[in-house]
Amino acid sequence: MSNDEVVAAMRQWVEQAVIGLNLCPFAKSVYVKNQVRFVVSQARHLDGFLEDLDRELDFLAAADPAEVDTTLLIHPTLLPDFLDFNDFTIIAEAAVAEHELEGVIQVASFHPRFQFADTEPDDIGNYTNRAPFPTLHLIREESLARAVEAFPDAEEIFGRNIETLKKLGLVGWRALGLATPPVDAANKA
């Protein structure tokens, strides 16, 4: 896929799942203001992807939040295995510390085969963090704090998301037409 196709698939996911299902009540305001930066990495190995992460951490830390509030760093082909990706997120979080950005930027992770601990691969709750491609979401903690302050009962978002997805079901999720592989294909890979 071209970078434009990857970004288009991610935008569709943001619009239909993240915003459309209200999985993140904070996303719409920054998205409609074009403050979400979509960056596609074409690194051929983990070291290269880590270098892309280093650049994005520096970029986001220096950027005016009114221009760029958050970054989605996407890799369409590297780390197709969720457990490998999950291990990489530990390295990504260490990179935040190395850049002395703890308390400034945090990393959230999304993956086509995301699976929470103690869940089955086909558990619909896993879809709260399933995106078309392995993605590191770099979030300004200041922006997150403001959003949480403005949103009553922010701690209930995760539970509400699980209920939303249970009502939607796998058939409903697939009907969204997103570029996320279905669970049964993910289990065969």
C-alpha cells in the first residue's frame, strides 16, 4: 500500500470507529481541527522504526499544540505479530523517557490483532484497540489532562467502550468496512 492508502485507511478507522462509535470522546475535537498528525514509517527494521519514533517525539514536543496536538505513527508491514508489537511498545515507552518527555508525552498502542491480557483473541473488547495497522499514538499529557477534566466520568470510558462493542458485535464491526483483518484470519496467520 502507498502511504496515502495507509493514511486513508487510518482516517476511515478514526472517523468510523474512534469518533463514530465514540470510543474516544476526546478525538473528535482535535481531528476536526486537523491537529492529528499521521506519519507512515517505511522502516525496514525495528531500529529504523525506533529512529522514526525518536524523530516524532522530538517533532511533537517542539510543535505548537494548536497546530499538531497528537501523532499517529503507523507502520503498515513491520510487527504484524501482536506480541512482538506489544514488546516493542516497552521500547517506545523507554524512548519517551530517553527524550526526557515523561509527563509530557505518553504512548498508546493500536494493532490489528490487539489483545488485552486474560482475553481470548475473538473477545470483542479487544477491538477498542484494533486499528488497521500497528500504530503508536503519541499523546500530549497536557491535552489529555484537559480532555479528562472536561469529560465527566472519564474513568468509565473503557467500560462504556466494551458495552458499545458488545452491542455492535463482530458482525457490526465488520460492517464498518475497516481495513482491520477479521479475528478468524488473525488466528490463522
